[in-house]
Amino acid sequence: MQIRQIVALLCERFGEPTLGAGPACFPTPQRLAAASEAELRACKMGFRAPGLLAAACAIADGKLDLESLRQLNYTEARTELMKLRGVGGKIADCVLLFAYGFDSAFPVDVWIERALQELYFPRRRASDKRLRKFAATHFGPHAGYAQQYLFHYMRTKVK
């Protein structure tokens, strides 16, 4: 819910109005790069504000070309995204899976880690590296789909 609230505030304060009575569009990188960190924090972003500002500046300045990520393989695209401040493996994988269609991307958050530990490694603790390797070999090139099912299962199972 907090992410939705942040996005709504960003659109409201920095996005261009849309035709009709609908909400404003998501702001351009150039518009976000022109904002101050304090203005972004006022959108309830907290610790995320400096990272968003740095990413917007990198895109606005041409240091990062988001379209060029489509031409890279998964590992290269992930590495490029992780050069951005505040972007770790999970966020890079989320972006690659949901925005770029890299079906092999397998974001590991606390829910996915719990699912993998519970379902596939019940008697031993597996490292993040081991979990990622397992997902790639066990679920294959469409691991991102499996990730979504695992996430849904963990969030909705009866305890």
C-alpha cells in the first residue's frame, strides 16, 4: 500500500495532467531530476528519495538509457540496473521481470525466500546465491512465472 501511495503522490505533484478527470501521468525522469530530495521525501518516500533522484538524474542526463537495456542479456541488464544507487538484486530483478519481460528474472524477497526454504530446503538453510541457482535450474527460463506463484502461495496460504 505504501508504494501505491508514493506513486499516487508522485503523479499528483510531478506528473502531467491527463485528458479527462483521471489521475496525472507518472512524471518524466526530467521532471523528477528537477525535484529536490526534500520534495520527493514529501511524497512519503523516506529512504527511497535519494535513489529515485539519482536514477532520474542518470536517465535525464543520458548516463542510463533504459531502452538500451532491452538489447542486453539478463545478466548485463541486471548489472546495469544495479549500478544505480539503491538498486540491489531484488529490485533489478523486479524491473527486468515486470517492465522488460525477462522471464528468467527471479526476484527474491522475504516471501520467496520463505517459500523456497519451506518447500525445497526444509532441513537446511540455503544462501541467497544457492536459492537463485536453484530457481534458475529448477524453474528454467520462465522462473519469473514460478516466482509469482510462489509469492501468491505464501501470501494466501492458510496458516
